[in-house]
Amino acid sequence: MDAMTSLHERSLAEELAPLDAPAAVRDSVVADPMLPDAYRLAFADPEFMARREARGIRFQLELLKPDLGHQAHGIEHTVVVYGSARFVDAATAQERLALAQASGDVAQIRTAERDVRNAQRYESARAFAHLVAEHSQRQPKDKRIYICTGGGPGIMEAANRGAYEAGAANVGLNILLPHEQQGNRYITPELCFKFHYFALRKMHFMMRAKALVAFPGGFGTMDELFEVLTLVQTTKVKPVPIILFDRAFWQKLFNFDLLIEEGMISPQDVDLFHFVDTPEAAWAIIKDFYSLPD
């Protein structure tokens, strides 16, 4: 990267330095970095950059920064994993169940038993990501497929964890929420990105996606899944495998036959996605779609 594009170029670094300096040093240069300062360079003025009128610039930056990060690490192909942020691994679920049983509280026991059931989904996401990562590690760098998630806990953590345990780099696209969501500890640190705008985050999910796997989840999972289905249905993006893990859950949740009967979707629209119940079946669909080597 040459000096014209580097943030380490002297004049840019000097202008930005007060914003990163310790408070005592910063206060001697700028009274308050979040107060208006007409003389500060526009790009080094956080108060200006946070204005409503600068929203378009923030859109561009939120698109550009993660894109450059992916490019720097040679990541061109991803498998995106969606799912609930509320699931825990099997060991944690069993610990919770033991504590609940010891307490004798019926409501706690019921909740803990549900956690144990959902932990099977966590472990399936972990195993699936491990399969993808193991395969990827054997391929030339430009052919590798990387696990990408929303970067949070639950199914997202499980998928990042599976890739991490296989020794593979993996991506987390975190989102700023009212209740602060931190990136889970299994994401490759250089590939843990933070977004303010859901729209830009979802764009990054799709930009490199070679497949999408949706595990059971809540509103966020539904939002992401149906946006992908809409984009593929309307040919805004090329077809990719869209895999719904846990057939019984999805068929109980959505009556796709009713949508066909009422003329709201076409019969062929249900061919846009696949139901699976095992990590191996999900990976087999992706391998077959792209004729990937063993």
C-alpha cells in the first residue's frame, strides 16, 4: 500500500493522533473530540461524521472497510451460517440442567431441558463448520471456502468454533445493538467486523456467499433467510444452495404448501431451498452443487 492510500502517511496520522491520544494529551490539543470544531479536517471530525447528512458517507465506509479486510486475507468464497443467538453448547446445557434439577424449580428445569434440546443444534452447526473448514484447508488458497457468521453467540459461535477447531480462518460480521453484542472468541480477530447498518451487513453476507445454511432461529434469522430467498427468487443474485437445517422445525414454522395454494409463491419456488437434518447432508448439497473434490 503506497503513502497516498496509507493511514500511516504522516499528515493523516498527525491529524488523527489527537483522537487516539491519552485523555491528558488529547485535552491539550482538542477540548472535546465530540464537540464541533470548524478547523478540524472533515474525515478526522467524529462529530461531523456522525451527522445525519453524512449518512451516505458512512454507508460507503461500512461497505468498504470489511471488503478491504476480506481482500487483504484473500477471502473470496464463504458459507454463511445463520441461526439463534440463544443456544449454548452441550456441556453448558447439561450443567444448567443439573443446577435446575438440584433447585427443584419446575420452570427452571423446563427451560434447562429446552436448552439441552437446542444444544444439539449448536453441536450440529459446530460439526458442519468443521466439515467445511477441514475441506477448505486441503484446497489451494484461492479455492478455499470460509465460514462466515453474524459473529455473536449461539449458532453463530458454534459455526465459528467449528472452523476454529479445524484450524481455519473464519469471519464474523457483528452488529451494534442496544444490548452490546461482542464478537465471539472463535472468530479470527482480523476478520471480526462491526456494523451499524443491518443493510450493509446483509450485503456483506451475500457478496461472497457460495451457500447459506439457516439453523433454527428468531426474527433475525427469519429476516436474513427471507431476504436471501427473495434475492434469489427475483434473480438479483445468482442461485446458491440455501439449506434449512432441521426439517421438522421449518415445516412446523412455515406452511409453504399454503403459500402455493393461495398463489402467493409458485410451486417451483420451494426448489430454492433444501431441508437437511445432519451436518453431512448439508455439506453434501454444497459439494454436489459446485462439484467440489473430496
